[in-house]
Amino acid sequence: MATAGFKDYYAILGVNKSASADDIKRAFRQLARKYHPDVNPGNQEAESKFKELNEAYEVLSDPDKRQKYDRFGQQWKRSGQTWPSSGGWNTSDFEDFEFGRFNTFDEFINDLLGRFATGSPGASGANNRSGGNRGYDYRGSSGAGVGSGDFDFSERSNHATAGIDRQANISLTMAEAYHGVQKKRLTVANEVIDVRIQPGAKPGTKLRIRGKGQLSPYGQQRGDLFLLVQIEAHPFFQFDGDNLICEVPISPDESVLGAQIDIPTPDGTVSLNVPPGIRSGQILRLRGKGWPSPSGNRGDQLVQVVIVAPKNLTQIERESYEKIRIHRSYNPRETLAQVKL
């Protein structure tokens, strides 16, 4: 028969003595949601049950304390007379909870489970969240209310006081990326910031904004914000690494005779010599007219020519093409005669 006043922590959590650490964690997680005072406002019975759950989990989640509890029962705290003197918990440790002083469930649960990490009530308060060598987080789902989050009882190191980095996308036109731009009053995660983007940003570029990340739940430091650059499609220019590539149509006579044509570049129009006999799909290079790099160098602009036949011919044009066909001296399909399977 159990001794009066003895608390069966296994029964409180609804698990048997052979339960694994994961079983104990899972049971506590489910019951903590059910009996949390925020979910049961004014319910003294639920509050008392919640305190028992925390007391039971604090013991059974610690392998050393669980071993002593299993071996010595209600006298487990006195075994060796070592644990209480090192700042261990007792049932009175749960009597000083002031649920009303926490603004959110996250604040409460981090403070509560932080006590488990330090081994001393109050040691994990707002001014000393990194004092222990273990800690636990409560992570709620986005926009969810109390009870819809999840506990993560993974061990964390003392650097948890550092802020949390976050990432967001920023969309630029190709002109903004090429010339650089000042984005004023940019809203990221409900915070308005100003961002200066230097010339030469490319798709996938990450811009680091220091001190604009999330605040650490264990300290007052903020992480950094990383803006991932996305560039809107342009009707003429496309990226090819550090180069720009574009497609330029030429007429059949220009491909045969050669020509000098005007080509748009990021800096304005330039002249390009098309050599006689160029083929459709061939690429010509404009050196130093591509995308700028942070070091100040520039890639090239690659011009892919496409021979475009006219659809609506004048009488003179038709007669001219007919004469060319009659007097043409070469057969472009001559080599096809040797093609076999």
C-alpha cells in the first residue's frame, strides 16, 4: 500500500514504470495542454493538476532523479543527501507560480521549463535565461492559440541567447537590380525598414540586414534579416551567369550579305557588325556590356541572331527572291543525300 502523502508520478502522467523517455514526454505534452490554467481559467482543480504534472515530469524526465525515485520511493530526495543541497526541487517549488505575470503561454512555459534546466527555481527568469546547460522551448504554430503548439524538449546550448535569423524575399525589376535602388518603407514581418541595394544584384543574391531578425526568447539580442533577391523577367534581357543574353532577329539578306545593326544594351544602344554568311542561332559577343559584379567588373552581352523570313512580300521582293532561287549556286541540303539509318 502506498504511504500517505506519497505521489505516484507514473500514475499522475498516466504511464507505467517501464515507459520510455519519449512516452513520458508525450504524456506530459498532452496533459499539460489539457490542464494548463490559461485553458481552464479559474479552475483550481486544473491548476493543482497542472502543478502535479510539472512536478512529475521534472523528476521522471531526469534519468538520475528517476532512478532514485524508482529505488527509494518517497524517500528518494534524501538518498545520498546530495541532490537537495545542489539546488534540487521539492514540492514547495511549485507553490510560487504566478500565472498572471506572464503575457503569453510561450513566456510561461519557457520560464517554467527553464527552471528544469537550471535546477533552481527562479534561475531561468528574464534576467538569467542562459544560466543552465540545458533548456527547453515551447514552439507554437503560426498564428495559433494556446494548446495548438508543440513542445520541443531538445537540449540547447548556452548560445540560445543569440537572436534568430529570418529570411524574406524581395522582388526587383531588372533596372533596379542593375542600377541599385533605395527601398523605403519596405514591410517585412510587420516591421517597416529601409533597404539600400547596391548595383549588380542577381537572382538568388542574399542581402544581410544586421539586427533585423527575430528576438531571442532567452535574451534581448536580435538575429539578422536575409533578403533573397528575385528579379522580374525582362522582355529582352536574360541572365546567363555574369553575362546577359538576348535574341535579335535579322533578315535573310542581312545573313547573306552581312550588316551593321543596332543592339540595345543596359547602357544604351550600340552598333554590332553581323558577318556575312551567319547562321540562325549563332551568338555574337559584346564584351563588357553584361551584368556588373560587386568588384566592379562586368560580364558580356551575348547576342543570339535569328534569321526571320518575311511573310508579306512586295512584288519587287518576290521577283528578287525568285531570281535568287533560279540562279542559286548551292544546295543547303546537299549533305543529306549521304544520311542513312
